[in-house]
Amino acid sequence: MIDEGRSRPTVLEAHGLVKWFGPRAALDGVSIAAAPGERVAVIGPNGAGKTTLLSILAGIQRPDAGNVETGGQRVGWVPQQAALYGKLTVAENLRLFARLEGRDDVEQVVERMLDQAALGDRRDDPVAELSGGNRQRVNIAIGLLAEPRVLLLDEPSASLDPRQRERLWEFILALAERGTAVVYATHDLSEADRHANRVLVLADAELVFAGTPAELEQAVGGGLRDFETSFVSFLGQLGH
Amino acid sequence: MRWLLLKDLTILRRSPLLVGLLVIYPIAISCLIGFALSRGPDKPAVAILNEVPASSNEIALGSERIDVSQYSTELYDAVDPVPVESRAEAEEKVRSGAVLAALIIPADITSKLQTGLSPATVEVLYNAEDPVKAAFVQDTIKAQVQDANLALTQALTGVALDYLDLIVSGGEFDLIGQTFDVLGLERSQEILEAISPRLSAADSAEVGEVIEFAGVAGDNLALADNALSSLSAPIRVETTVVEGGRTPLSSFAVAIAIAVSLMFVTLLLASGTLALEREENAYARLTRGLVAPSALLTEKVVLAAVCSLAVTLLMLVGLALFVGLEFGRAPMWIAALALAAAAFAAMGVALGALTRDVRAASLLAFMIALPIAFLALVPSGAVSPGLFGAITAVNALFPFGPTLDALDWALNGAPLALLTVAHLAALVAAYSVVGRVALRRFG
């Protein structure tokens, strides 16, 4: 199965990605594409290769085969657990990473990110004192400092309560509306169903489905109770 | 690297416990060592039961009388004497810990010294529940009894030498209130030589034998002076240093204290700050094109080395209030501390690269630091040659030994081998490579 993408031009393309961890394949010939403003959910059972795929797309790991094309643009990456300094304030964290990104307009970009993340009133609070949701928003804001055309998020709403999750998705959807391609891995199938334009299903290191959530439901005959049931049924049909 | 350094300094500043430890630790250590070096050990309290009656304190050697009690001060000088009235009281004080030991001087000590038929003996009671304390008491009492023995032997030898001189040279001799004139061998020989020519040939030959005996006896007894003098101190010690410097123990103790502090502060800071990057999940984000892993390692080495240099310099200034450190050698202090700090910091980042959180890094640093300090202080000859060779090989892998040599040079003017500098520089390079490889493997 190859993900051809739904719209062109793409801002991210990966072809035939293969990754081995010892004798076990974590990714086996996976290809993916994302267009500006698109929201792509990567779903699949535990150990399917979701985090490995995002790590390779982010440049943290190298594939054993295949390639990733970003047109020379930096890719924003937001790890599952917030990569922040707890003893620094929100603004200091943003300022540090803006400087490390080589931004000339450090103060302006920090203000812009504080505004986008709606954290202006918490700017001088140490990150360690923030709620999980606010911490994740700072985490995402740091991923956006380089103004990437693609943002990769690994389980962005894990460990957040429903209210925090809702506010986080408002923030992410607003980014997509401004043209940022958002690729996210999630265990929460309702997040894939509600927020993704397209879902990619990984199972046993392979890409087994690429399409809209509605197309996934149709693939199992439709008429099932919900997206989650359709997904489980789909995997069952494939023997997973 | 500048922004990372500023970030780490900000984090340090906001960790009051850590900063407090970094400031208080050197001050406390320098005060403790300073007091220990500048004040001698307190005298141990020792109960003294003197059963010798005041009237029996003297021993008589011919016309000479020696007051034995004055030699007991040799014992008392080294201890804090606590007079007791009975053996039971002495035992009770030792048991209760009121005194470290009890010294019992029996009533017959002077008569035994007088007759010489059996050795005079003093008895020591001590509490052996603490092996260290027991060894300390034994050593202290033994050393002081030896000093008293020596002083008494010298006094007795002096009296014996006076008598020998009287026999050889003649002179006046007081006994029981009467003064006797002793002719002496030399004068006897002179008199006999004077009358010998007036005697018959047969008498003159017999007197000649007596004259010869007086001459030989006089000459040999004169030589006995030297033999008796040697008897009071038969062996003297003369020392020659064939290897190493002449650094006094107190000055070397300062070097050890500084080396230990430098090691702990640098290792904990370097390993902890690197491990913090992974504990905060920031490592992957930083090394994803923002900072090269080698630059991150260099930043941690610089941070830890600069902080520990400042801390140990503060310690040295504190210690200088107690012991005589030459401020003129301050540039050497800084050079030695900087090089040693760089070596420990490189080792610290290697440890930090192997661990994923600050607690594990600190524990690993602590567990490695203690044995390497201990091993570096094992002197040659204290263990078998094979084991010492193994210890030397292990020590070569860690910076503590060369750090001690460098600090001994900086503080005490001991000779500095170029090998020491090269050793520390090689350790900086080697541990940096280990850190880099570990980050690639475990990053």
C-alpha cells in the first residue's frame, strides 16, 4: 500500500521507508505524503511503527532504506513527552529554542508563539508549574518556532484530560487552517476520526490503509457502529 | 554554546539546594580540614593511679639518688591525667568512657628499679569495644612509656658514667654523709710508676704487672663511656628521601581535600547536567539540527569545569586562613585546578551519557568516585607488588592520581612531571570520545 496523498503540491514525501531493530522490522517499505494544511493521522496497534515513522520523518532516526523529502524546509517536531526545561519560564524556553533555531527576531517570534498558544498570561511561570495541557502547548509552540511547513506530533494529547485535549486541538486545527501540514500519531481513534483529513493505518510495520476516515469505514462494508469498530474490524480482516 | 551555558547557569541559579551545597560544601570542608590541621589532637583523658608512696619515689645508686616520679611526667605530658584513688575507681572510669584508659603505677616499681631483679611494670586498663580507640590507646601509652624508659635509662647511665669516671680518674665520693677520696686507676698507675724504680728487681716486676693492669683497665673503662652512652639510645634513625617530594603531611592533606572536592563537584555537575537534557526529553530536540552532540558535550565540560574551579578556589582561600598557602602560587593553583577539572568534567559527561536521568547519573558518579579516590591513596608497599600493579593500572584510567600530583605541585612546589600534564590531557580526550560514543549508542 502506498499513500499517494490527496492534494498536491506536497510539503512532505517519504518513499519506501525501512527500519530494522535487530531482527525485527519496525517499518517495511512505508511511503507517505502530506500537503499544506492537511491533517494526517497515523494510527495502528501498539508496536505497529507509528513513533518510528514520525522519528524518521523528523530526522531523529535514519531509515535503513528509503528517503524523506521536505524540499529543504525544516520539519517541526513535537515529541510525545514535553521536551522542555521545567525550571525555565514559558518565555525563557521559547527564547532559548528560538535562539538555537537561529532566529533573528527572537522577541517577536516568542510573542507570536505566546499569542498563538494563548499562554501570554503564563509567560513568566516556570514550565514545571504548568498543567499538562499548557505544557503540551508550549511543547508544540517550540516545534513551530522555525515556522515549519510540516508539523509532526507524536501522541499530542496523551495524558491530557478531555478539557485540555479540546483546547489543544483548537490550537492544532488553527495551525492547519493557516496552511501547516499536521501529521500526528495517536491511539485515540476519535481524534483520527474527528480531526484528520486522512488516516494512515500501520500494522506490523506495514502501511495497510491510506484514505479518509469515511473510506476506512466503507472498506469494512460500512454500517458499523462507529469508527473505532470499523478500525478493529478492518484489522481483523487483515488478520491483525 | 553560549545560550546553552546561560540556560544551565539559570537552571543552577534556580536550584537553591544545589547552589547551597556548592557554596556550603567547600566552606564546610575547608573549615573542617583547616581546624584539623591547625590544631593538634586533644590529649586523651587517662586515669592515673599512683600507688607509689611519696617517700619511696627515689632509688639509690651508691651516693646518687634518682627521683623516679619526675619521669612520670613523660607519661602525663601526652595525656590529660585524671587522678584516681583506687583500681576499682580506675576500672569504673574506663568502663563508663569517662577516660580512654587507666594507668596503674604499682607501689613496688621503685624497689624493682632499684634491685633490677625483675622488670618494673606499669599496668594499662582500656576499653576495647572500639578497635580504633583501642589501637589509639595502645599506641599512645606505648609511645609514652618508651619515652619515659628512655629518659630514665639516660639518668641511670649518667650516674653509672660518673662512677666509671671516678674509678678511672679518681676524686671525691659522698656516702652516708661522709666524703671519701677515691684514688682512681690513673693516679694509682702514676704512684706505682713513681716507686717502681726504688724496688728490687723481683718486686719491680710484680709491681709492673699491676701498673700494666691499671693502664689497661683505665683505657678500657674510658671506652666503656661510649658503650654506655650508646646503651641509652642504641639505635638512632636517619632518613633519606629517594623518591617523591618532601611535602609535609598537612600540606598533602590540603591537596587531597581539594582533589576530593574537585572530583565530586565536577563529576556530579557534568554527569547531572548532561543527564538532565535527557530527563527533560530535550536531548533529541537539541541534537535534531540545533546543537551538535559534540558541542553539547563541550558545553557541559566547560560548565562543570568552570563551576568546580570556582568552588575549589574558594576552598583554597578558606584553607589559606588555617594553613600556610602561598598566594604567590595562585596562577599555578588555577592551572592545576583547570586541567584537573577538565579531566573530571570529561569523565562526568561520559557517565552522564551512559544514564538517562539525573539520579542515576549522580549515583553512578558517586559510586565510581569513592573507590578511585581510595585506590589512588594506596601507597606502594602497603599491598603485594602484583596487586599494586593492578591498582596502578586502574588508577591510570581515572584523573584522581594525576590531579593529586598536579595539586601537590601547585600548592607545595613539588616537582611536576610532564607526564602528569599529558596524562590529564589524554584523559580529557579519551573520556570525551567515550561520552560521544555513549551518546550515539544510548542517545
